[in-house]
Amino acid sequence: MSIFSDSDLQDFGDLAVSLALKDTATIKRYTRVDDGQGGHAGDTLTTVATVPCMVSDIPTKTYQITLAQRTTELVIKRISLPRLTDVRIDDLITAQSITYKVIGLGTITSYEVLRHVSVTVEA
């Protein structure tokens, strides 16, 4: 038996949203378009949700990577979203006029108050 009911968790989540999530995130996902002949005609970027959010830096989460013989920095940030938000790896999140790519999902627990995802700036 849990200490907190689903209603309690929703109340905690609503409080966290009202106090901390002051920006807006648009979550987009690539979906396959059926071509009517058993295949697909490509991927379409579809808006999944628009929700409150908070973008925050993660200390010491900057990596140097080499792509096409060029070294660049990969900066990882965390975006906090309302509990139970439908977000997946490779989704695109636009917040504060910047588009981020989801590269990691926080552990989803039975006592979730906010959903946290790791993102990097979409190139």
C-alpha cells in the first residue's frame, strides 16, 4: 500500500507545475505516413502535446564528440514536464525558442510528481 494516493500525487504535481514550470514546451514526434500500398511515404513531424516546462542545466554534462572529423561540444540539459506527459526518446521539444532532442528519459516511478528528460540541442 502506498503512502500517497494517485489524487495526492496529482495534487503534488499540480503544485510543482504552478510553482516551477513557467515556460511552455511543444513536444513533436516523427510518425510514419502510410502510402496505401503496404509501405510508407516518409515521416511526418506531428505535435504530440503542448505543456508547461522548465529547462535546466545539468552540472558537468558537457561532452566533446567528433563528427565528420570535427570536434564539437554536446551540452546536455534537463527538461521537467508535468507528471505522466507522453514523451519518448528522439522526440523533439521546443522551449524558449530552442529545439531540443530527447536523448534520455528519467526513471518513471509510481510516485512521479514531475517527468524529467535529458535533451541536447537539435543540430
